[in-house]
Amino acid sequence: LALTSDGRVYAWGGNDAGQLGNGTTGKPSATPAQVPLPAGARATAVTAGEGDSLAALADGGVVGWGDESFGSLGNGQTSGVTPSPVRTLLSAGVKVTSLFAGCFHTLALTDKGVVMAWGDNGNGQLGIGSPQSDSSFPVRVPLPQFGQVASIGGGCVHSVVVTDRGQALAWGAGTLLGNGGETSSSSP
């Protein structure tokens, strides 16, 4: 995925799950093609997961397209593919500023410093305190107070936030958490 300075999104590569956002599945693209965002929408951030793609919009909303396994698009669906952008179902007043996509889970950082998560939670990577409970809707990640969240990230089956005080908090698959252990954690 690529994001232009004027808020357009371009995609290229594989498309087996509709992750190019062009309304088709199965046909890859070797050259960048513009993703048709909703009318008047301008993207401010993009992220790509295992088979899904998402964009944060200037109005604070999020759109996603591609593989909906585990609820990774946050639109209430848990299976199938959506080859064109659809809105993630955010609560009223929530405005997303940045996104991170793991294999089948997504993290979003809001303008209020709140971290939201949705999708696969098989290793506790949503950070909501209960592993194995996938979420097809965005849920708030309960974070301990170590300062404001400055950035979000992670990997296929784990999630990480870094605070403005330099603290790193991680959750998900145990061997990836950087705490010297092998036990998975469903909480930061």
C-alpha cells in the first residue's frame, strides 16, 4: 500500500482475498492502482495485514477491505472477503489517527490516546484480557498508566505500544513479548 500526500491510497501485489481494494479477487497487480475510497474521503494512514488492508481517514473513520477472517475489518463480519473498502464500526466520537495490522488483527490509536483492537485474538493479541475471544468490532484495550501512547505496532500474533515516556507494553504470543518468557499474555 502507498499513501499520497493528498490522501489517495494505491495498492499492488497479491489479491487472492481482495486486498487490493479494487472490487476484484484473484487477479494480482504488478503496478500500483488507486483504491476507490468512499466519496470525498481522504486517507491519513494505511496498513496491510495478512490478507486485508485498512486506511484511517481524515474524518477519523477507518475503512478496510480484503479477508474478513476473525473480524479483521472491524465491520461485524467474521468470514469471507470484501474486495472494496467498507467502514469499520467505530463508536460515535472515536477518531482514529494511526493503524497497525497484524496477520488478522488490527490496532488503532485515537486522537485521545486510546488504543482500540479488533480481529483475531487466538494468542491474546487484542489485549482485552481474554484469549480466544475474537472481536469483529473495535474494542478498547485497557492499558496501565505509563504515559500517553505515542505509537502502536506488533507482528502477526502480538501487539506493542510505546508511550511518550519510553515505556513499551506488549501482549500476545509469549516468545515475542520481549520479557524473557514464553507465556502468552492477553493483557498488556
